[in-house]
Amino acid sequence: MVIYVKNLPNWERAARGVMGTLAVAFAVVNWGVSGVAVGAGVMGAVLALTGLVGFCPMCALVGRKLDKKA
């Protein structure tokens, strides 16, 4: 049973996965050096998770729907 409707196209899911992984890697490498690393880690985790699931709550709030014709 799915309680959400996917609202991200496949190309965007892949892009979010790649960008999220890179941001988490940056955070791991720079954790004690840069204060930006914490923000990058959180942002990367959220990006990777939304890419993996295919649902973005912020996109749903503004009414974005996946075009099923494409």
C-alpha cells in the first residue's frame, strides 16, 4: 500500500541521488574542518532520500504532479 504519489520524474530522481551522494561525501571529508559540512550533510541526505523514494514533500506542497504522458 502506497500512501504517497510519486511526483519526481526519473531524470530528476537520478540527479537528486547523485547530488545527494556528492554532498554527503563532502560532509564526511570536511566534517571537522568546515561548518558548512553539517548543512551539506543534511541537504545531501534529504536529496538522496527524495531521489530514492521519488516523492518530494516540498514539491507536493506547491502542487507539483508527475506528468504521466511523458
